[in-house]
Amino acid sequence: MCWRFYNRPVRFHARNGRARRAEFATAHGVIQTPVFMPVGTRATVKTLSPADLRAIGAEIILANTYHLFIRPGHGLIERLGGLHSFMAWDRSILTDSGGFQVVSLTDLRKVDDEGVTFRSHIDGSQLRFTPESVVTTQEALGADIAMAFDHPPAWGSSDSEAAQATLRSLSWAERCRKAHGRANQMLFGICQGGFAAEARAESARAIAGLDFVGNAIGGLSVGEPKELLWPLLAASLGSLPEDRPRYVMGMGAPEDLLAAIAMGADMFDCVLPTRLGRNGAFFTRGGRQNIGNARFREVPGPLDAECDCEACRVHSTTYIHHLFRVDEILGLRLLSLHNTRFLIRLMEQSRTAIESGDFGEFALEFLGRYGPTNASCLQARVAIVDAMRP
Amino acid sequence: MCWRFYNRPVRFHARNGRARRAEFATAHGVIQTPVFMPVGTRATVKTLSPADLRAIGAEIILANTYHLFIRPGHGLIERLGGLHSFMAWDRSILTDSGGFQVVSLTDLRKVDDEGVTFRSHIDGSQLRFTPESVVTTQEALGADIAMAFDHPPAWGSSDSEAAQATLRSLSWAERCRKAHGRANQMLFGICQGGFAAEARAESARAIAGLDFVGNAIGGLSVGEPKELLWPLLAASLGSLPEDRPRYVMGMGAPEDLLAAIAMGADMFDCVLPTRLGRNGAFFTRGGRQNIGNARFREVPGPLDAECDCEACRVHSTTYIHHLFRVDEILGLRLLSLHNTRFLIRLMEQSRTAIESGDFGEFALEFLGRYGPTNASCLQARVAIVDAMRP
């Protein structure tokens, strides 16, 4: 139960049902899990500086291989000393593999068993990613954690399409493992399986067989209904190794994070907190709100009385409402900071609750205040009750 | 030679020719002059937080009465404890009077001897400013320094139009003095005079006769050629009291600040550093540059090797170039921060130079590196040499 590259064991602090409170080391620090990773697609978490991210307790952020490959190019980043140096972030970084992006976001893409051919969204030039090239790109970027190249089946794929993409992702994961050689970088596998629980479990078992130091669950939260999500996630989590980090890709709503933690997930990333922030939405203990609402015109108190971020410590809700009404950039920044802090603090609170052995109570109490009548929160509560059952 | 409201004398630390190094107190701190005031039009210096402004040494910022009157309204700001509390800025604030805005920026405005009637740029509603109403608005906002309501003649006005606007500004200044009663707020006068030196001197003498605790020079940098600007500014400055702060409104190019300091100006404000920053332009000791230029694609060093701002201490030029190429908000923020720090540091350097008695040498050496062949810098150098002559 040792990390291949660091020879340090993953340490479990506590378990609470299936929920886990652990830590593991990267080349740039120790990650306390469960952990939320803010997304810095283009080597910047939108609107926030490295100092802002440190101040809200971010221990690890994510950057996107596809976007950095296109601009400014991994060669330039490598020449400048790698991604940490390039973006002036001295804590941990995870890079995704670009699989999701090239398969779902690019035009004119063609997936074959060897790799993916696609057109750049910038200049239309024809480009190609293979498992080996994606590993090379991520080694050049130099993140602490690299991800295997995968082919996530789209929501709406037939069973045979999903099966083909899942098998292809397995073969690519194996090729990534063989190609990867950077000593101070971990490589995580990604399981798929489409939208059937048995196929999910099978893919997870197959990926587990490749003995990655950490494993991710891909291809979920891509448009499928919530009542499908939880059984699929449970099937994937249940077949991944207990003693290694389990990362659910692309998940960021508070209710989803709590349900996934209850099922045994450790790591999360999502653009949600910064995207919501730029659109004027913000998290509070009483649910999601929109700052543009007229009822925030004259509220001298903070966005969320329990929050310790700069936006809440320093500024009134009224002021941030004003900034949005007059289109001032500081408004986007303050809500992005607040929302990201909200999720990081939710992880801190979850870790404390797991340590005290009352994660289930914490999560249900949180959701009772956060979204007492919201469908997604109600589904999450059911999933939590199910998962916490002995 | 005492401030009316604080009973503290303006203290002169040093003089160097006409250049002055002084300090004066407001209700929120001591202002060291010469000073540059970043502009926070809508109660936010664009892209920057109060903590950013403190970190770069801003001691006083400016906010615009017209914009805050329109949105969110001075009544709301007053109910929330005034502008300092509203924008969470505990150092000094100056509010302009809105004269420049309602005369030059609004549609369908009609100026008469009593005041200005204009249409809101937001909803087209008809509004009216008078000297008395503008004082009331600024008292409600609660800035440390309020400005008299004025009518700046537009560039291109006839002599008789300019004379009428100047006389009107004098009568309005007197009405503002009578109307003003807020004890912890200073009121500054504004002289006009259009574009003839004798009219400028006459307006300055008349405003001086009203015994304001500080005096501003309005109606310059509105489109007139640079060769006109310096004699006009000299005429205004030469007729304002020696023992009180002299504020040149709307000036922000480094060469202009240095020439105006040489002529005896103490205070400046301008949107230039943040506006340039949002457009990708940045100050360096070697002149103004544009971050989008391809030659900044691979520059591991800072924007300006001599700068101590966060953008220069933490980030490479390459990284900021990348942020602009991919339209990331952090780029706007880093250049705005750098440019504002550049002007504040130029003021710090100017103060030191005046204290050492070598302001002329400092300013000419600075401009020799900053814009050796630039017309505006060459004109400023001539103005400095003229002004420093005994």
C-alpha cells in the first residue's frame, strides 16, 4: 500500500461507513482527502491569483492538458520550468489528459484505436493525441499527478458504443502506464463503463488490475439523470482499490460532493464555483443565490455569515450586488473566491465529520439547510442514507 | 496656514525649485505629496481589491459622485455608513463633484446659472445637479475630500463661452462653500479659465480668494495640444496659494506627472493605469509596452525588473502574455496592479528626489530612459527644465 513514486503509504486517518479521511503525498505537498480541486483550465483559476488560492486553503488545483497544448504549448511551459513555475503555484497540480476535451469539445474529431485526430479550436489545424503523446505532454507540463488518456462515451451512446469506448480506454490506460516515466509525477488511471452499473464495475476492476497509484471515475455528470448517477458511481467506487485515492472527475455541486464522499470518493474537480461566480450565483448555507436579485440591494451583512473568505470578511452583500449591477470585475472575483472557498470549506468540514464519526449526520444536516426541497439535494440525501447503511 | 477642519498645518518637508514635498491630514490618514490617486469611479478601482490597493501603497483613492449618484445612489451608501464602509476602504477618499461628467458625458444636458439639467445614462430620466445638491450628495457619500461643483469649458469653446463657464464655476464654488457643513470633510475649490493663460491665472486668483483648504485645476487634458497645456498649467499653479495642496485633475501619464510636479503640483488622479492595463498596455522604466506583442511570448523575467508589485515579484512576462492571449481576467488585474503601482512608486521616487534636492535630475534621467524620442516626453523635459530654472 505504498505510492509507487514516493514510497510513502497513503495514510487513513478515519473511516465512517464507506466515507474515508486520508492523506497522500505529492512532490509538492500532502493532500488531505476528501479534497476539492479548483480548475485552472488555462493555468489560471479564473479571476483568482495564486495568493488568493492559498488564502482559501487550496492544496491542489487542476489544469487542462488540451488547452495548454493548444496555447501556449507544453514546450514553452517546459522551457520556463514547468507548470508550477509558469503559473507561480508551488502547491500540487493535477493535469487531466485531454481525453474528455478532444472527444467531446473539438470539431471534426475522429477516434480510432490508436488515438484521436481533431481540429484545433483556435486555428483549425489538424492535430492528433495518442496515449503516448498525451503522457509526453503531461510529463513536459510537470504536474504532480497526470491522468491516463481515455475515451468517455457520450450520454446517449448505445451499449456497444459505450463498450467499445470503455475497452479502448482500458487499452489506452495500459499504454499510458508503459509510456510514463517521470519519477516525481504520479499517473492515475480512469475507469469508464458508460451508463450500466455492471459495465461500470467491470471497467473499474479492469483499471484496478493495472495497479495505478490512484484511480479516477470518468464519463459521469455528462448529462445523465441524477437517479442513474448514484448507482453508477457506487458501482465504480465499489470496484476500485480501497487503499488508493479515488477521484470523481467533473463533480462540484455541494450535494453531489457529500453523496460521493459518503460512497467512498476522495477527490473532486469542477469549474462550477468559478463559473457560477462569474454568472452572479453564490453558495450559502441556505442554498444557492443570485447576487443580482433585488433583495440583495441593501444587505449590510456578508454573503454567508459562516464563511471566512475575503469577500465575506471584508465586504457587504450590498457592495457585491452593486459591483455586479455596474459590471465591475471585482464582483466576478469576489464571488469566484467565495464559491471556491465554500467547497474547500465543505471538504474541511467533511474531513472533521469523518474523523468524529458523524459524517452522515453532518451531510444530512447540511443538505437539510442547503436544499430542503431541492430535487438534487433530496436525491443526494437518499444516496447518503443508502451509503451510510452498514 | 492651518487646515480648516483639522487644525493641523500642512507640513512642508522640502522644496526643490517649485517642486514641493509635503503632507497633510485627512480624517482617515496623512497624505504624503506629491501623490497619485487611483480612480475608483463606481467605488471600485477596476479589477483591484482594497487589499491590493493597500499592498501597492495607495493612500488615497478617488470616486465619482456622478456615477455613485446614479447607481447605487448616495442615500444607500449613506445608510450603509458612507463610502469608506461601503467599499471597505479605510484610508482616504476624494470624491469629484460630477461637474465634468454632467457637462461633458451626459446627453441632453442644459447648463444654466443655477445648475445642470441632464438625462441619466441608465434610464434616461431627467435629473438636476446644483452646487448645493452636489455638496449634499458628497456629504452623504462622506469622502475625506469633496470637490466644488464646476463647469469646465470644452476644448474648442469660444473665449466668451470659456469666460462664462469660468465665472459660473466661481459663483458655484462660492455657493458650495456656503452649503458645505460636514466637519470631517474638506472641500476643495476648482479653478478653470479655458485655454488662455491670463484667464487661467485670473480664475486661480479668484478661487484662491475663496480660501478653500485645497485647490484643484480643472478643465485641462481635455483634448488641447500639449504645447498649450504646460503654459496654461503654469499660469494656474502660479496663482494658487503656496501653502495649500494643489491638485491637477485627470492627469496620469508619467511624463505629465513629473512636469506638473516640477511646476508645483501636489495631487493627481487618472483612470490611465487601470484603463491601459485592461487594454494590455503596461509601464516600464523603458517606456510603455503592449503585453500582446509577440516578443513577450517567451520572457521569463518580470514586466519591469525594478518594480516591486505582485505581478512583477510573482509572475513572468510570459505568463501575463499568455493570460492576455487567452482572455483571462487575472491578466487584466495583474497589469492594472502593476501600472497603478508604477505611478505610486513614481510619486515615492519623486518625493525622495525632492527631499534630496535633485528632483530635476531625477525627472530628466527618468524621462531619458522612459521616452527618449517620444514627443510627449520631450515636451515634458522642456517643461521641467523651464520650471526648475531659478
